[in-house]
Amino acid sequence: MENSCETKASCMQKMIQKLKVSIPEIIGLTIGAAGGFMYYKTVGCSTGTCPITSNPWISTIWGGLIGYLFGGMFNKKNKTK
């Protein structure tokens, strides 16, 4: 069983290792969400009919999603044989 942890320290070490691998996605998500919200605040939609930019929650989520996908492009993949 590769996924099981023998001790609490080994579980923490595995979790930290997974977080280190996900750092580009986390950074992209954060920057994208902030960018989506800033786009809503600065550009927005004056009529309220724009499906993405008329709602701060939706524009923040879309920005975070795009940032997450963009950050994932810089993640190195492990090649297995």
C-alpha cells in the first residue's frame, strides 16, 4: 500500500510534497481570482446583462479557473515507465 501512512510524520511529509508539486496551480489560482475580481471592479458590466462580468462571484471564479489552468502549464509531469 503506497498511499498509506505509517506515522503522522510520514503523512505530513507526503502532504507537504504534494503541496510543493501544486505550487504553480495555487499561485495561478490566487492571481487569477484576484485578476477576475479586479476586472469586475474596473471594467465590469454597466447594464448587468453580461453573464460573467456582472457578478463579482462569477468573475472571480472564472479568473481563478483560468489562472489555475495557466499555472498548471508550468507544472512538470513525472514520467513513468
